[in-house]
Amino acid sequence: MSLTDQFGRAITDLRISVTDKCNFRCVYCRSADPENHKPDHELLSWPELERIARILIGLGIRKIRITGGEPLVRPGVEDFMARLKSLGVRDLSMTTNGHLLADHCDRLVAAGMNRINISLDSLDPAKFEKITRTHSFNKVMAGIDRAQNSPLRPVKVNAVLVRGLNDDEVEAFAAFARERDLIMRFIEFMPLDADRHWTRELVVPAAEVQRRIEARWKLEPLPHERSETARKFRFADGRGEIGLIASVTQPFCGFCSRIRITADGKLRTCLFSKDDHDLRYMVRNGHTDANIADAIRAVVNDKEEGHRINQSDFVPPSRTMVYIGG
């Protein structure tokens, strides 16, 4: 039986966070404290993650994205992905900050990974250091180049735009996509930052990004599935694509097909869920696969209609992005 919610949406996409540890401390994601993560015993083991994934694949999940924290800091991630592929995952991908990607790329491809998303929030090394609170710019660029010269091509490069921080780089990012024949995705800043600095004034609307790019280059829309987060365009006169993810100004909740498993075994039906649901307890306390599947069905049936960012009663989630998984 496939997973559906009370609004008739089919749930086919799963995000699995394999760690809440990260070697970056991005200002829009986590605090500057490098030790703000859970102890290892509170995180699901690889066999526990595989068991939950297997149950969900049996319920109709077809696409799995591995996230973190930074997934490549957890040893064994390639073996885990290979096991997911052997379970029948049709579309296997990862979101990474790229710092370790050049060293891991070949093993990820060998494990069966189909696609990759790499975060890059500035093309200026000094600004990159300010945003990420690291000195990793060259390593990220090397990771992008390595992936772009692998079967993962074309890579997706993600930039979270924040007003006054990196919104002056929209055109440079677009030129980067054209030069390297990759997919540049612009993501609206969402209220998931650990320091709670988010305000609506800091959001750079996707419509503004599109207008600015179209002022220099003609764009042609590309088809997309209704449940996809990005509205996609290609450059009419050359290589490269862009994607606009308007989570705040143009929510796409009505066609959402995604659920999330956190690294500590909580099921979340939305990035902005007020509650999460403890699968770790069930896994570690003798519940059968059928018990867990029934619990997942019940939770998914009650999936929120939308995230309510634009409603007066919106309350940011207690977990920030690093603890949820992108």
C-alpha cells in the first residue's frame, strides 16, 4: 500500500539525515558553536537507518536524498547508499557542502548515487568564509569540478540568498552556471537558522532573482513535476540552467511528496513541523516492521497542509536546519 496523506498527496520522496554534525557553521543554518550536536548513541546506527528505509521503500518511497548536517563526515555513508540502491531506490541523491566531495566522489558514484546537490553561497572567497565560518572555498570548488566531470553531471549548486549578505551575486551565480554548464539553484532564506535572525526583510524573492537574470539573458522554462521544489529554466543562448525555490513567497506545499527522517530517528512530515514522531524508540524496543509501517502510515496521513510561514500564527520549528536535514 502506498503512502498518502489526508489531502490525497502521494508520498514518494524521503530525506534521510545521517548525522547532525557538520564541518561548516553556516549563518543561516547553525550556531557558531562547533559542538552543538547530539551524542552518537542518540543517533540511528547504519542498520537502524537501513531498516527504516526498507520499511519506507515497501510503502512506496522511490526517491531518497541523503542529508545532514554534512553527510560525508560520517564514516560508512557510501556503503549505506549502496545498500539503499540494492533495496530498489530509483533515484538516490545527496546534499553536501562539498568540502570532502572531491575525495568521496568516485566512491559515491560506485555506490549507485544518481545526483548531487552542492551548497555554495558565495563565489567570493572572503564572503564565503563569512557565511560558512570556514576556509573551505577552494575545496568546495574542487568538489564541484570533480562531480561535474563524473557521471553525476550536471551537478546542482544551491545558494541560499540573504538580503545584504550575498544577494549582490545573483548575476555572478547565473554566469557561473553558464560557464560550467551546471544547474544553479537559488533558495529563499527560510526561518530555520539557529541564531534566529530570520526576518521577512532578509528574504530575496525568487521573482526578483528571475527578473534580474532575465535582464541579462533570455530564459526558457523547463517542464517539472508538480511535486518538485524548483521552477526550472535554461539559458536560451547557451549552456546551463537555473532553478528557483520560492519556499517563502510562492509555497509549493499543495503538491508536496516529501517526508524526513532525522539522524536521531524522528519522522517529520514537513521542514516546519511543530512535532516529530519517534521511530527510534520503536526500532530499539521490539516493534515489528508491521508495527512501524502502521505508525508511519498514521503519521503521514496527518501531514500538514502547508508550512504556514505566511500566516500570522506561524511558529518556527524547535529544530533548526542542521538537526532536521535539508
